[in-house]
Amino acid sequence: MAKVLIVGAGFYRHIYDLQLAGARAALEAGGHKHELVEVPGALEIPAAIAMAAETGAYDAYVALGCVIRGETYHFEIVSNESARGIMALTLDGVPIGNGILTVENEEQALVRADPAKKNKAGEAVAAALQLLELRKRFG
């Protein structure tokens, strides 16, 4: 049984709530313990995971949030930099499932967030747990 920290950005609260439900259901189905910390947006997720990883209190991490393309370059900055931060931590051996949705519109986000549809948060949980197993195997 793993202890997993969900780090979530509730900027789009209705989408995030669906993601959170999917992640929690996946963790509970596997008998894993989890805690939750929320940050303002996707850019803050890697920093929160890095801080938590320094404590050694968690086995794996799940990043949840949503970035919807708008009319400015901000979408690219948030999408790319949050992914870059998560990847840097992952390459350092931190098992993270990246469930940050990067979509063109709200409709796409809702389909991907809904646990009864694409359930990308559930997939992020599975990814985090698989990386944890690999870390144990190769560590």
C-alpha cells in the first residue's frame, strides 16, 4: 500500500472536482492512502511536489489541474512549464502521475476529467503507482 500525495490546482473548480473524484476512486480501489494539497494553478504544482518530496513522507504523487487554451501565449507557458517541472522531478526519481489536462476548450476538459468517461486522473494514479514500482525495482 502506497501513501500518495495528490497535488491539485483548482483554477477550474468544476473540472478539478471531477478529476479529484477519479483519482480518489482509483487510489481507494487499490487500497492506497492519500492526502491532498491544493495550489492556485498548474505552474505551482511542480514546486509543491518538490517541497513534499523533500520530506520523504510520500511514496508517489499525482498532479491534477487543467489548462484551457485562451487567446494569449499564457496557455503555452503554463502547459509547457508545468510539464517541464514535473518531468524534471520525475527524471530525478520522483514517481509522479501527470494528470494536468491541457485542452483546447471546456468540452474537451470535461470529457477527460469525468471518471465515467476518459478519467485521465485515474490514469495519472496508475502511472504514479507504476513509476513507484519501477523505483522499488531499480532503486
